Amino acid sequence: NILRKLSNGHQVISITHSPQIASKADVHYFVYKRIKGERTITALQKLELEERINAIATMLSQSPPSDSAIANARELLRV
């Protein structure tokens, strides 16, 4: 994997909607926008393991994710 090799000597930040790419990360952040008054604010949330599983499962299917999507997300994360 090119990203894995690159990450051995460099910091790699990837923004993706691909569950396969997201599952390879050492650290997973959820990026989202919210409206506050008349401003749009972009925020980050570091995800813990169960949140990562749910986020990847949602990428695989829909929200809320199906049981099979959750199982597939666990398989991608190898947990």
C-alpha cells in the first residue's frame, strides 16, 4: 500500500469517504460542519474504537449502519 509505505517516514493526513482507506489509519478524526449564528464552523472529533467502527460502517452503508456493515467495518479494522 502506497500510503502505508509513505507513512513509515512521513506524517500522512488523508481526507476520504472511502471506508477501505479510513480503516488503514492509525488515528481517525471525524470532520463536520455546524452553523453557529450566521457562521459555519468546521470541527474535528478524534474517534475512539467503537466510534471508528460506527463511522466506517456508516461509510459502507447508511446511517444508522446495518449489522452486516458493522461486521464488515470490524473486519476492515481487524478487531
